[in-house]
Amino acid sequence: MVVKEVRKAVGTATDKVSASGAQAQELARSLMQGQGKEQVSKAAKEIVKWSNRNRERVVDLVRTEVASQLKTLGVASRDEVDALRKRVRELERAKGARPAAKRRASRTTSAKSSKPPAEQA
């Protein structure tokens, strides 16, 4: 579901960029017909600026959408986790306890053994 929403948002942004890209190409074509190199160079610089602005908009859109979806799913942000770590340290100091050691996440495998259950023992 999240992937579907992100694809939809990126698709919408891409459609808008493509429509504006066609307009930019038309502008460049019109400038090339009978216009000087200076005019074409200026148009090219404007197109590059326009392209960079649109790229930044798409990146911001995706970043915002991902953050929104993570929040909807209840995933804590880095800032929230850092704040909780800080609070735990403060509570441990106040209590006089030793800080908890960093734990490594243990991984469990779901791979099944090829041996029948009687042979595994």
C-alpha cells in the first residue's frame, strides 16, 4: 500500500515535469528559428535552472511522502529515537544504574533443515 502511494505521488510529479519539459522544448525550438546564439544560450540556462528546480521539488515531494507514510505506520523518526535514548540515559543516571550495553540485533532464520524431524535431534 505504501509503495502504491509513493508511486502515485512520483507519477504525478513526473507527469507535471514532462508537461513542462515539452513547453521548454518548444521554447528552445522557437528561439533557434532565426534567433542568435546569445538568445539560445540564455534559453538553455533557463531550462537548466527550471530542470533543477523541478528536480528539487520532486525530491522534496518524495521525502515528504515517505515521512508521512512512515508516520502513518507508526515508525519512529531518528529524532524521536535519539530523544528516547537521551531520556533513558538520564533515567539511568538518576537511578545510579549502569548504562545498558549496546545490543546487537539477533537474526533468526526461517530456513528449514533438509533433514526430517527425527534426524535433527
